Amino acid sequence: MSHIPLHKAKRGSILRIEGIPEGKNRALLLRLGILKGEVVRCLERLPGGTIVLEKNRQEIAVGFTLASTILVAVMTDEH
């Protein structure tokens, strides 16, 4: 299974988090519950590059810059 940066994920995709950045961004993601191995769904791709994820019925918005540092594996594509 190939990995892509989160900012390239398609709307509706089911994704597994494969890698998160080190440092302060890692701490922020951990607080949001974005951990390696977690499964999330890409709900929206907003203008400006923000990605809205759904995890356990909670919506989490991730800005483009941060999303570009998160590696994900696409599990399914619901279109």
C-alpha cells in the first residue's frame, strides 16, 4: 500500500495515518487524537488547502501546511 501526504487525499477517502511529523506539530496532532495507525475519513477539502477529517464522529480541521507533513494510506475510496 503506497503512502501519500494527507493534503492529497480525496474527499470521502478512508485513510490510515502512517506517519506524523516530529516536534510541536506531533504534540498538537496527539492532542487531536491523530496517531499513527488511526483510521480517519476525509470529509472535506476546503479552499486554501484545509482538510477536514472525521474520527469517531468528531470533525478535525488540519491546515494545508500541517497536512502536507502527515503520511496516510488510502484504505477505500467512496465515490
